[in-house]
Amino acid sequence: MPDTASNTSTQRSGGHAVEVHPLTAAVGAEIRGVDLTQVSDAQFAEIESAWIRHSALLFRGQQLDHGALLAFSRRFGELDPPPVNENGKKFVEGYPDIYVVSNIIGADGTPIGSLGAGEAVWHTDMSYLPEPPDASLLYSVEIPPAGGDTWLCGMIAACASLPQALRKTVAGRSIKHDGTYNSGGYLRAGLKDSDDPVHSVGTPHPIICIHPPSGKHTLYLGRRRNAWVVGLPRDESEALLDELWAHAAQPEHAFAHSWRVGDVLMWDNRTTMHRRDPFDSAARRLMYRTQIKGKLKPQRAP
Ligand code: SIN
């Protein structure tokens, strides 16, 4: 039953209402009325349909143990193993599909997770791989009193508003996505420092892709550092990337999420980028992340 004033809709599935509240016109919707440990098939169908329309979903007030986080994540597809973090740590002991994002220092004197307390710059998860994960889910367990907001950027909206001349310039082109550093600026374990985007570790992907579930066109930028527009001289590539990034990261494409404990925020890596604000390194922040395996390589839009 759509509510025209707020653009909110309520779907009654098997007796339990699923409310879909869009967060911004460009990206995201909050889903209310769902306990993620008990999602019926009918409710999941409504969630999936909102997922395809909004590219990112927020569920507040959840209580998930590792098994429940994995079970809900798996409803969206097979899970992708997380990257090795900057300290060489891979996953939660006994749960190889759960990645830890945290600044908390463990008994061995190193952080128990990735990304510290600093800013994490705009990026799309693991886009340096040939087959990046379709989606990521982030579940908040401990949050700092201030800071640490996670921002989303809607790349379908950014693609739709690309100036015609810029769209023509990038048509048919690819960006090489660098895998040397993570979004916190940390060197990935086992790799060598590199400021040479042409030869560093990474994978080229089309700049304008199709989002298979919706058929919409989306801008696929990955991360700015060490990116290269394949085939262009470095100075031309840098100028074109600066123009693309200035366009994409405009406030009208973005949404900032302020965390509460028990939030699940999930984003489609094909149609969003995200970044994180820094927070006080003396405060504690603990998040668990899962990744949904990519079903297809990023597909060039015709
Ligand atoms: C991430 O980039 O996956 C983590 C974002 C965050 O810490 O909010």
C-alpha cells in the first residue's frame, strides 16, 4: 500500500508487515517490521524486491549471532571469503566467511579487525578482483559515541546524471582497479607498496556497467587511489578520473548512516560505493561483515 507523501510502502506477507522506507532518492531504504532471524519466504521476496530497487538496505534493532548473520546473508546467494586484512588476519575463528572491521586491540597486541579508526575513503568492496562480490552486509556490535558514520553513494543515480559529453568520453572504456591498498590506506598483507597504477596488482572493469537484476546502467569506479583508465596516458587518465569522481561523489548521490548497535546495513557493490568517517581511536567499534559472491563479472553496458 504505497503512501504517496513519504513514498513508503507496506507489504503484508504471511501476516507480518514489511515496511519499506526510502532513505534518499538516490540510494537506500530502511526495512521495518522484520526480525532477521525469522524471515518468511514471503517477507524475503519483499526484501529482495526492495533490494533491487534501492541498492542498499538498513535493518535496525537486530540481534544476530554469527550463525544467524551467515544464515540471513546466504539467502542472497553463496558467500565469498573475505579479504586478508592488513594484519594478515583472515576471519573470525571458526567462521571463515565473516570479516571483522574493528580498531579493538586483541590479546596479541594487534587489532582484531581491519580499517583501524581512521577515515575509509570511497570504494567498492574487492573491485580489484576479476569477480568482485555482488554485495556486503555489515552488522554493528559496538559503536563509538561519535563518528564512524558509513556513507553510501548511489551509482545508478550518478550514472543517470552523467553529463552527455563525459558519458561519451568514457563509453567503451575500462578502469583498472588497484588491489595494493585497502580503503583505510593500509598495504594489503603480502603486497609491495606501489604508486604505479599501470603495473600494480588489480583488474580492469568497464566504467559503465549493467546491473543485471534491474537492467539499469551504473557507474563502476571502485577506488580512486592507483586507478587507471586503461590505454590512456597517465596525465589524461588522472584528469578523466578526477572529473568522474567529482561528478559521482556529489552530495545528491550520497547518504550518511549513523550507526546504532544492532543495525545491519547491506549494499550492492555493483551499484554503490561506500566510505567511513574517522572516529576517536580510544573508542571501540566492532562490526562483522559478510560478502555475497559475484554471480557475473561486471558487465559492460551496451
Ligand atoms: C567497509 O568498508 O566495509 C567498512 C565500512 C565501515 O567500517 O563502516
